[in-house]
Amino acid sequence: MAVGVGIGLAASLAAAPYIEPLLFGISPTDPSTYLAVAAALLTVAIVAALPAWRASQVDPREALQAD
């Protein structure tokens, strides 16, 4: 998750000069925006990973025989 956020951060900083004409009233490298988006993405990724982690703890044979 952190690697993905890091790659996205680098890509967005590289694309910032191209997006600057589309932004009004905010800098293309506004740190608070980058922090808010990174925190939101990490929160969603962690919440989505919890059920996957729980499912990985189940024995596949027991899961298939439960039906």
C-alpha cells in the first residue's frame, strides 16, 4: 500500500506542472491536499485488506466442504 501511494505521489508531482492551469486557488503541490489524499487511500486500502486477511486464515478444504 505504501509503495503504491509513493508511486502515485511521485507521478502526481511529475504531472503537477501540466495540471497547474486547471487549478484555481490552490497550488499543484499543496502538501495538505497530498496528505489528505494519501491518508484517505491508505484508510480505504487497510479497510479493504481486513476481510482478505481473515479469509486467508481459513483452511481451503474446510471452506470447500462447508457447502
